[in-house]
Amino acid sequence: MERETLLEVRDLTVRYPGAERPTLRDVALTLHPGQITCVIGESGCGKSTLFHAIMQLPGRVEITEGSVSFRGQDLRDMTKQQLRELRGNGIGVVFQEPGASLDPIRRIHVQFYEAMRAHSRRVTKQAAREKAAELLRSMEFPDPDRILASCPAQLSGGMNQRVAIALAMALEPDILLCDEPTSALDVTVQAQIVDELLRLRDEYRTCIMLITHNMGVVSKMADRVAVMYGGRIVEYGPKADVLHHPAHPYTRALLEAIPTLDGQPPRGIPGKRPDVFPAAGCAFAPRCACASPDCGTCAMEKHLILEAHWTLCPKGVTDGV
């Protein structure tokens, strides 16, 4: 039985206004209900650019080729009003910093009401408050009324992040985009946020796309993993395949850089990421120990390893299994 497709990113090439070269090239991704896709890679690889392209925030990025489609409709064909309705109703967002979505000096119940009223003029303050209290209670807040009467400036970082997730879920979106939602939190609170996101997936069949550096979060949450480097997805597949049988040299290098409990120091990745991504060839070639002379100029093509697991590195077809 064919799975329903919520979001499809197809052959996406993106650049920032005024930039000569694209930041993303030929990115492809498909999101399904109840699925968690983790996008990983070091800073500057293009993860947040992909996030902005999906959200279609005005003035942020420009799609020059390819498409982003929600339930079969290209987002570039939508009017401003349709995009406004999509953000929140169809696609919710959880930012890395709660301050990106929460006003620090306005009471939480007011912010819930304004967010819900922006998408439905029929909602009343009482209905919005009841919905907010229900969501906060599901986020393990023992006293949601106290939280609703508080300002974000009166709450801890972890509490604000859980409030931000509840706010993003207020309109029950089909897709939740999360940009590093655990990176600024301590380990205990990170675990709570991960558990809450998993519960949302299980209870509402919410599709989650999670941008993260935390491989522990990937190991616990992901159904599928997309590894980005140099503005491209260099490896994509089910979590078990990508983590246990990495095919791209960059994926292997990322996994080898994780500290272990056996006392062996993690291996750093030599060199530094490119400031400008090349139009052709593998951007990781200058840092790759197994690169051949043609890696910097060859065409970037997908090489299938196992079902639904592919890489842009031709050597990964034999080395990654």
C-alpha cells in the first residue's frame, strides 16, 4: 500500500538574495504521516536553508530550480494568504531558541490566543485558553493555569521550549519542523523534549522533520536520516542503515567523531567546510581520505545501496554494506 505523501522536496536548488551561487543544490526529500526524519550535518552545510525554503518565509531564500509541494501543491503557486494559512495549520515550527516564537514579556495565554485567532476569527479567548491548558498538561506541566498566567521571562529555558512546542501544536499541524530544539538545554531537559516529540508523533501521527547535531537524539527519534554536506544531501535512508552501515565518507567521519565509553578519543574531521559550495563534484573531497582525483569534478548522482538507502558517493555502494 502506497504511503500518503505530506511534503515532497524535489530537485531543489536555492540561493540567498544577492548571492551568485546556490546554497542548496538538487535536494530531494519526502515526508510521510507519523514519520520522523532527522537532518544532520555540521554548521553551514545547508540544513537551516532547507528549513527556510520549506517554510517559504518572505525575503529569506529564493528557489531557482525544483519544487516544494505540500499535499501535491507547489508552495510557489500559493498566494500569500494560502501560505499564511499553511504556516501553523499545515506546518508548525519549533525554533532553536524559544525567543524566536515567544514574546518574553507577554503572558502565555495571550500568545496562544493570538496565534490561534490569526488562523480562525471564530476562536474565543476562553476556547483558546482551554486548548492551551490541554496542550500544556500533555507537555507534563502539573499546573498549566500558572504557566498560562506567566510570561516567558518568568520560566526556565526548558519550560519555554515545551511551551513553544505546545504553541506549534495548537492548530494540530500535519508537519512539525524543529530546528535544533534541544541544543540550548541540559541533558535532562533534552530527554524530556525528545520524549514529548515522540509522544506527539505517536498520539497525533504528526510528521516531524528535525534538524540536529545530536546523534543521540537521532538514534532515539529518527525513522529516516538525511546527511547534508556542501548544500547537498549526501546520504539518505532508514536510521539503522545510515547509522550502522554508513556509505558516504562524510557520514562515517561524523560517526567516528562521536565520543565513546571505551576511552578512545573521538576522531576529528581534518580540514574545514567550504565557504562556497562547488557547482560540480563532491564538496567533501578535499577533506576525504579516500578521495580520488576525479571526485572534485565528477557528476553528483544517487547510488542505491539497499532499498530506500542511497548515497552520492559511488564508492559507498560497496563500502557501505
